[in-house]
Amino acid sequence: MNNAYERILNSLESKPVKRARMMKFNKAKDRPHGLGKNRCVRCNRHE
């Protein structure tokens, strides 16, 4: 999963309803190949 998604989930620890909605609708897709598969660790952009 990408870094930005995990940071947002960590910030919603105290709000379980909003966290569940975030996980349902905004989860990043695990891609087997393509441009969106490899992301930069520092800035989360395409490599």
C-alpha cells in the first residue's frame, strides 16, 4: 500500500466510523503491473 494512505489511516485511529469509510472507498489498489505499481518511497510519485 502507499505511504499517504497509511498516514491518513493512522490519523483516523480515534475515529472508527470515518476510518472504516476511508478503508471502504479510498483504498489504493494493489496493481500487478503498470505505471502505478512502483512509487517513490519519499514523495509517492511514479518512478
